[in-house]
Amino acid sequence: MAESTLSIGWVELQAEVGFLLGYGRTEANWSTAQAAEIELIVNAGLRRVYFPQTADKGLTGYEWSWLRPTTTLNLGADGTDGTITDDSFDSATFADWVTQGITTDDTVDITAVGSGSTTVAEYSISSVASGAITLSSSPGDGTSLTFRVTRPVANYALPDAVGRVVGGLHYASAEYKRGIRVVSAAQILEWRAQTDVTGFADFAAIRYSSLGGAAGSRQELLLYPRPDAYKVLTYQYEAYTGLLTDSAPYPPGGMQMSELYTESCLAVAEQRGNDEFGIHNQLFQTLLTEAIKRDKSHSAQNYGDMGYSEVTDLRRFRRGLVGSTYPISYQGSDI
């Protein structure tokens, strides 16, 4: 599908800012310093739309419906067996690893090495790419090396674009399982300390695995019990979107958001260039309020807290449960 011809993009936003600052609309006429200044202002304007702070207290901190996409997470399990021939993974094994989301947090146990000897050794995974999985060291020469993937804990790195998981995580309808309930990381760690069990994950927690620095801020998902089979989870999340570029010029939200993006960028330019909150800031606030109200009319309504409290018991649902996949609960009890 093609973007609307009325949508404003990366080039147009830069041109609007350049004109307001007195540099003209033509990028070729800007100096390196002017182009860098314009880029910083446009990026700031985009962030103000993505995470808006309005003058209306009732709309402050609003979260856009169009920044809540849905994606999937592949759960793996211990015991993913396969073979290595001449230090290369066979194609079926490699495909299985990729499907199950193997990461550098996992390890590989190599057993039954060829050439007339049998050894057991554990290898860490140094890198995972679309075309290759590299072990920390070579398992040795052999005609038939078998391996088993081991996952000591069920921690899964969330994609970089995930700012926050919205709601729960859900199995496919064919599994006849209710959604995974999100609890605190402390609760998951306490259960793991008490007993290490495997099966369908009933509970999950989300925590930061890194805070700033070279890696930036990254999050991971903790599951309990530890998954014992390959399953696919579906979840919705608040997205972190990246920079606009010539090849990816359009900000999210569609054509209807174009004037809001424009005024947001011009308001930043007005503030930083003239050190004032002028007409573009006023227009931005007006357009932002109207855009939020329009977006709310397209979204599901929230009727408030029904009194649900965090679940701390480990009652399990048997596999093959017949009935609703998503039971309704009130004050912690299913009804």
C-alpha cells in the first residue's frame, strides 16, 4: 500500500524548519552546521508528538493507538537436538534454532564427538545472525557431532523497539490456554528460587537488562514455569520508533497527523531559534488536543480498575482446557 500523497515526510519537515530559521527550503543551500541544526530540531519535534505533554491535564501523557503494534515472541525449550557435520549445522537444525529464537544467552552441550571418542562439553554462543550461529570455540573435528540446546532460565530479550508491553501475552487459540499474567520480577525470582519447574508459562515479568551506555536501555521477559516446548506468544506493545530517513521518510500516524508533526517541529524551532513560545507552539497544542480526542474515538474505552490484585498462587490450568481462552477475573478470582 502506498502512503497518502498528502502525508508530510522527512524532506518536507526539514524544509519547513529551514524556512522558519531563515535558511531557505532547499537542502543543497544549507551549510553542514545548518543541516545538523535542522535535523536535531525535526527529531525533537517528532519525539514531542510520539510522547505528548499537553496543556490539558486530562490528556497529559497520552499514548497513541497507532504506536501500539502487535508482534509475536517465539519460545524455545531445552532439548533442541540436532547434528553438526564438519563443524557446520545442518539446515534443518539451523532453521529450528532460528525459529525458537536462540540467543547468545543460551548454551550448547556437545556430546558424542566423532573420531572414536566421546566427550561432553558446554559451549556458549558468541553471535547469532540471519545466516550463521557462531559458538565461542570450535567443538572439534568430527563426522557426526550431536548437540543439545540448554536454557538454564527462561529469559527472553525483547526487541529494541519495545518500550512497554501493553496488556498480557497470549498463546495461540489452539493451545486452549489463558493469557500469561504479568507480575513483578521479584515474584518470578522468588518462585524460581523455590523450585525450577517446566511446562506452559503462566506468569511473566518484564525488567531492564541494561541501562544506557553503549547498549542503550534494553528489556527482557522472565517466564515461569520455564517453557518445555516451542510455542508462539502474541502481545501488543508501545513502540519506540526510529529516525526518519530518505528511504523511510514517513512518521507513523498517517496523513491526518501531518499538520501536527509540522507544527511540533516549528514550535521547537521557534523556541530554540527565537527563545520564545510563539504562534507555532499555540497551534501545536491546539492540534495535539484535537488529534488525541480523535484518536481516543478510534480506540477501545477503558472503564477503570476492576479490583484485580497480583496473583501469588501457582494454581495451574491443565493442558487441553476446554472453554474460553481468556477468562474474566474480578478481584483476583476467575468468574
